Amino acid sequence: MQKKLCIVPEKRNILRELTQGIELTQAEQKILFAAVVKHVEISLKGNSWEILLQTQEFIRTSLLDYVGAYIKKRVQIENLVFYQDVLDIEASIERAWKELCLVAANGNPTVLHLLKNAKRIFDGSSLLLEVKGELSGEILRAHDVPNLLQKAIEKMLTIRCTVSYKALDEEYDILEEEGDLVMDRVYEENLRQKKEASAAAPSAAQPKKAAAASAHRSASMTRTAGHGADLIFGKRFTHDADGGAWRRLDFWQEVYGRSDFHRRH
């Protein structure tokens, strides 16, 4: 029966110690040393290691093969295999956010309030906190909150995550769509005031217009009565001196549609 030993290292940076002296680019160092060694299974008979890494993003196989060859040569083992347990950093931090806030606030209610209401923006292994107002930013800086939060994340979740903050100007940092809404409200209010002013202006002038119309009708009636004329269907027809016969014979034609009329004498 093959015997294996499972070692859970106390030091989180054991991978850095195992690869001391290796040539890596800055990008390779960043992704590799962000990983945490969860445990190492050692086979005494096979002289081999199996290392489980908790990684924040997938490490390409070629890089792990290169690192494995370096470690094998350094510690003089025959075989070494890496396994990766890739974490969702955002989901992990969000699940523990309330507890992380309590630790980072260190009993300060103002800091706790700012952390709970800060906007969290994740970018790989980085976390940016957005708070409103310069005063909020000064409070976070004065209480060393980014550093405390970063340590809390590493201790509680074994995740290496750089934390920074950004203080937004409350007065001028307005989203474009919010600015559009404000302009729409201003436009609607101005339009409403103009309509009200327009509606009020005719009502004030209405008595004058009514009086003018009444005077016009009275004058027309006076002129009609003075000339002894009748308005029928919009046309004026005058009487004879005795008031019995019509001068406009076409009136009968127009009204009755008849040509065989007899003129009254």
C-alpha cells in the first residue's frame, strides 16, 4: 500500500519560497504568487508531490510545468503535479462582505457605514471602493481602511486582493442620463408656465372682444333697419314702397325653385 502524507502549510507564501531564484516576468509573478497552496500530498514511495493551488484566475499549464521543473530540481523529487481550484473572487468577497466590513471598521460606526454603502468594483484580483464626497475618502484614508480590508480578506478568505478607494465629487459627478432627466424637468416646467401665461392672457382680453363683437352686431342691425332691408339667407331684399311686393324677383326663384311665380301688386 502506497503511503501519502498530506501537509497543510501554515505559511501562505510557501510557493514563493519554493520558487526562490526562478526567472519570471512581472506578469507571471503576479498571477503565480497570488495563488495559495492549500495542501501538498507527498508520496514517499513514488518520491512525488501533488500540490493543490487555490488560484484567483486560471494559471496556464506551460507556466506551471516550468515552475514544477524548477521545484523538482531544487528539492530533488521525481514527479510534481499541480491542481488548481480557481476562485470567483467577487462572489467570495460579496458573500463575506458584512463580516469583512466589521473587521476593517474596527468598531468605528462611521467607517462601517461607509463600507456598507460603498460601490464595489472588481477587476481581477483588485477591488476599488467608490464613496461619495472628499470627506468620506479622507475618513477611509485616515483609518487605513484599504490596508485593513486587504488583510481581512487575506486572513478570512485566503485571497490576495489589492484594495483601493476613490472619492467621487457629489456636486459635479452626475451621470449623463441623470443630467438629461434634470433638463427634461426644467423644460417641462418652463413649458407649463408658458401655457399658464398664455391661458391667462386671453381671459383678460375676453371682455373687450365680447364688447367689440356686441357693438358690431348692434351697428349692423341699425344699418339694416335704417335702410328698410331684410336679410334672408345672407342676402338683402328690399320692399316696395307699399311694403307688399319684392323688387328682387330672383328671390322666389332661389327660395322656391319656381319660374311660374306671379308678382304681387
